Amino acid sequence: MSEAGEKRIKDYVDSLKLDEKISIEEFRKAIKSAYMDRSFQIYFIWKKLKELYPEVDANRVIREGSFDFGVFQGKKIVEKYGGTENVGPSEAVLGQTSKGGFLVFEQTLLELEDDRAIKHFRNCPHVEALTELGESPETIKMFCRDMVGHCDYGICEPFVNVDITFPSTVADGEGKGCMMTITRKKK
């Protein structure tokens, strides 16, 4: 490689300031961008499935793939807590809560009890991505409730002691946000 090429590489890598600490806002933007990119990718796969294979239920493919991804994630959370018997509503919520999620989804823990845990989301990068793509409120709600939101149901699938519901979501457009509610199953 030429000296000029090597200098361009060095200058570019230096411009990334990889050795410098990033601010909370830079971290939030990076995580939000990653979530939005995931939504864009799923959206374009969904659209292409509908275009190339109209006989295939594209919604079902995305819904079941999202669910399976959630189960994959849920199994890791169950392992973290040492097995399904050790996972109740609080562990199920905390196991899928992170600094990035708190910042990007603007989350608040409203309840963390043995029989019920509630996490409130005031923002959703998935909704933002679909809005950026110009989708209608109806499509955004369907995309969340009928497809990508099934990831959360999949996450709770390995937890034999809990049920999950979303009485409201950001995608519903009612201004209530997502109200992830995880309850202990009745015996």
C-alpha cells in the first residue's frame, strides 16, 4: 500500500477517537442507531418476502423469526439466573434490562415484586425507524404487535413461571408507551 493510502487509513482511524471516552449521549445515539438498523433490516426483509413470494405469509415469517430470536435470548437469561425455577417476574424484567435499553427506550421500572414486574418504555427506535420510512400508523402498530414484538414473548417462553403482556405499546399511538407487564403464573 502506498504511503498516501496508509496516511488516509491512519487519519480516518484517528478521527474516530477510539481511545477517548464517549458521552452518555454518544452512547445513546449509537445504541439507538443499532436498534433502528435492526428494524430497517427486518422491514426490508418483510417487504422483499411480500414482493418475491406473495404466497408466503411474510408477517408469520417475521413473527416466528422474532419469537425464535427471543427464545434464544431468554435461554441466556435463564442460564444467568441458574435455571427456570429461579426466574420470576422481577428476574424476567431485570434479565432483559440494560443501560442501553434504559437510555434508548427511555425506560422506567414501575414495579418489581415477586408476583409482578412492570417496565414502562416511553420511546421506541423501531417505531422511529418505521416512521422514518414513511409507514402509516396502522402498519407501525401491526409491525410491532403482530411481528417484531413477539421477540419479547419469546424471551419469556423459557421462563416456566411467568406470563408477559403489553397492555399498551408506543406503536399503538395512544401516548401511553409500552407497558411490559410480567406476572407470575397461577399454580
